Amino acid sequence: MRIAWAEFQKALYDKIRLDATIAGMITGVGDWLTPKTPLPYIAIREGSLQEWLVKDKDGFQITADIHIFTDNYGSRKAKQISFDQ
């Protein structure tokens, strides 16, 4: 299970890092950024992974906690950075 999470986390990290629009709005993305990381940045925290099996097919349901840290009061800047633009 740990391998599936690592692969998912890397794919998610790459998707965010390689998106020119999002990359231009943040200073970094990672799983463990330090408090000294300049704002705004995206932190990908470990979520959950559940394996499932249906007849002859198997797979995983993966959820991740994605935190957007900004220096603005309120959520306006975080919403601008989020995937739900």
C-alpha cells in the first residue's frame, strides 16, 4: 500500500509543479515544507488509501490532504491557487 501512496503523491506533486499557472502563484510544493518556506505554498499531506476488489478488477481509492498556505487573511488567495478555479 505504501508504494501506491508514494506513486500517487509523486504524480500529484508533478501535476502541481508542472502546471505553469499554479507554479507561478506559489513558492513551493511538497510533503514537508518548513515554517521558513516563503508563502504561498502547497503542502501535500498523507491521506488515506483503501484497496477494493470488484469481480476480477482491483484498485485503490486514494484521498490526499492538500493545504494551501498564504499570507492573506481569509481564503481568497487560496481559492485562486486551488484547482477549483
